Amino acid sequence: MSRIVPFLEARKVTVSRPIEEGRLQRVLLGITLGVDEGEILAVVGPSGSGKSTLLRLFNHLLEPDNGEVLLAGKNIQTIDPPTLRARIPLVAQKPFLFSGTVLDNLQASARLRQTQLPDFNDSALQELLELCQVSPSWLDRDARKLSIGQQQRVCLVRSLAGPCQALLLDEPTSALDRPTADLMAKTFREIARQKNLAIILVTHDLRLTERCSDRVALLIDGSVIEDGATSQILNNPTTESARTFLLSETSENRETPG
């Protein structure tokens, strides 16, 4: 059952950015949007609509001009940023791995928190490896020599290895071929269900959206123009702007599931 108040929520947030001659341009216009535990929310929309800006508000990589972001009802500005980002990690579009082995990378968050380092025999680590489809045989390999898809999975494990309560994904399959992207979609669903995580996914890929998300928020020109169940938004949008966007994206990004 959903919470009365979303587990992770942006409430009436407005964000501006400087442009020429010191003027400000509004990027987000009073957005209210939330996600529950165990739920995947896909945020879609045209380039420049404010999707990545919105995502970075959720773990305080950016700060709103107005409004607030709440985690379990608590304003995230009251939480120490390193602690917050361990609880709400962001997996970027391009995987970033430290120099060293896969295991070195998976131990990185524990080193930063000065907690016990997971090792090959750690049961919690083994569970995460299986969940994210990372082979234990990768652990002693050079992390930066893995394929992009493998690196993305290692980044997922690394994010989940800490006290993760919600997960932010920024175009996580943009560099992957379709079969690999479809496997990642399945992985995201398993993570949300098994770990009971709130997941916010920013993507241009409507196929990914259809396969893994529970809800879709359509963001255009800094405003959420539609927010609802995935099948409803993708198949029966109520606004002309939504219909126009989805029609323009369909030929490139979406095909009927087999």
C-alpha cells in the first residue's frame, strides 16, 4: 500500500540558472513529484526540459530556489550531504569507476564511511552481486576494462552496498545495446522489489520506461504535464503536448513487446 506522503518527494520546487547578462532562466516551475518505496518512477521528456536538474535535487547535488525535497517526511537539507548521498545515490549516465579492481570499487563507499570492508565471502555482497547480475569472477578484474554494461552493473552494486534507501538513475541504458538494456530493465525491477527501494529513472528510452517503471511523469518546459500509471501515460495521454512528444519518440525508442 502506498504511503499517504511519498517516501521521496520534491514539493513545489523551483530552480533557475544564470544565462547571458546575469539574467536568470527558470528550469523547473513549482514541481511537486514523489515516489514510494518499492516503486519505479520514470521521468521522461524532451531534451532541455529539466529532467537531470530535477534528479539532482533529490540528493542535494543542486538546491532549489523555492520549495523542498523530503525523505521520509524529513527535509534533506537537514541531512549531512555525504550521509544523504549514501542513502540516495545517483548512478550517472556514464559509469564512473575508480582505478583498481571491481572489489576495490565495491569497497569504496565503506572506506568513505569508515565501516567494515566487504570481502569475497561477505554474504550481503554476494546477494547484491546476484541481484545485479555481477559475476563473482569479476571481483579481481580491472574495473575500467569491463564492458560499459558490466561497468554499469558494478556501479549499481557499489551504490546499493551502502545504506541505500532510494536510487537515482540518469539515462542508465543510453550507452547499451537493446538486449543489454532489456536485462538492465529487469534488474531495476528486481532491485526495487527485493530491496524495497524508491527508484527515480530519467530516460529518453520509452521501451525501458514501458518495461520497468510503475509510473511515468512527463516533464516539458520545466513543468510536469502528466503523472500517472505507465500504461495510462504511454498509451492514453490526456494532453496534446504529451501526445505530440510520445508520437515523436515512438518510432525511435519504442516497439511492441514480443
